[in-house]
Amino acid sequence: MSDAVPSSGPRETHATQPRQGCGGGLADAAALLSSSTRTDAAELRTLDALGDRQTAEQKLIEPWIEIHGLWMEIANLDELLLGGTEHDVARIGDPVSHVRRVTKPTDEIIGAGYGYTPIVEGGLKLGAASLGEYLRRLVLLNEVFPDVAMTLEGFIRTPLRLEVVTLQDYVPGRLLGDIAIEVGGHEVRRLIEGWFTRRGFAKLYLSNQPGPSHAWYRDADNTAVFDAKPANLLEWNGSLRPIDVNPLRPTGALLRAIRAAL
């Protein structure tokens, strides 16, 4: 992950090779939106409110993107591999050296939402995240799990909104979701539970999530981790790599709800 300061000049776009990206860009972008548009994590998440917030955040961050030359135009977006609900992906290099992730709307009808974030609404739940919440999530992911840290590569302007493009060093290994097909879901859940428990985490139970929990909380450093499902973890070299989980340092009503969900 580069520590270079973002350049203020235009940068050439390469569809098949990773650029140096913007080492401190994630933190800078997250801080920009955090200082101007952050709201209480316990707020009611209506689609209208989320759309209004997205418009405001986009208007705020676009000049910053322009100044630092972070606009991207990838001609072969249609060739991205289908990912989960939050990103589509591309493998970069031969042999593969990086994975490029491109966000996509959580709600495709109105084009709003950048993945999910924990909220308090009749209990502890996951709701659609704003752009600022998504960027802050990536900053914390880099801090809590530096082995799978992401670098900001740029932004793509689509007819609906901005999409965030990040690069992650390629980690060899197998998704636990694929391993579960061979050894069974129970065995994979045992692996995940053991990995988090050894690191001081206790399991959380969300109000709107049926079946096994994919959420954890560690009181020692006030770190919650959501969406730690098999599809977001790799097994590699005898250990797990949480390549796309959702970490958070909760406060206020959200912290109280998390402690109540233990």
C-alpha cells in the first residue's frame, strides 16, 4: 500500500494494470465527509433520506476528486466479475497481483447505498450505508486487518452516482464459502468462531439476521466486525484473511445496542 501524497495533476488510466493509487486518500476522503455530513448511526434510514445524503456527499467530494486527479474511466466495466451485494471485482496482472473492487448500488432501483452499516432501529440491524460510512469502514479495515488493506484507486462517475474503486493486494487462498461446499457449513462456522474467539471477540446477534450470526465485538478496543460470513473470508497458509468484512468503532446508542446483542 503506497504512502504517496495524491498528485494534483491528471493521471493516465489503465484498464488492466493497477495505478499507484492514493495511499492516504481513503483517510482524507473519509475525513472530508465525516466532518461535514456525519449523522448519528441510530438515525432512521429511509430511502429518501439516504438518497438526499448521497447527493450531498457527492457534491462535497467531487471537487476533492478533481483536485487530486482521481477520476477513472474503465472501458471494460462490463468485464468485471460479478461479486456480492457491494462490489464487482477484477483480478489484475498475470500472475494476479491485485484485486480491483468497484462499488455498486445497494438499492439498484434508486441507485443508493454503499453496502451496509449497523444501525439501531427496533434493535441492532444492518442498513444501507452512505458513501462516507463506506469510506470510514475501509479506513478502519486497513487499521484492524492490515494484511488485507485496501488502497483508493479512484472514482467512476456513472449516470446514477459515483462509484468507488479500490485496490487490494491479491491474497492466495480459497474462500470459505467454497470450502463449505466440500466440508460442510458447520465445520466452516467452527473455523470462523475459533478464529474470532482467539482474538478476543464475542458473537453478536442482529435483529434482522436469521440463521448463524456473522457479527462480532471485542470490548478491549471497542471493535465490532459485521458481515464476517464465509464469502468474505479466505483460508490461506493455515489462517483466515477477512478480505471484505465491515469493522466499526461504535459509540452512543449503537454501542449500547451492540452490548445488548452479545
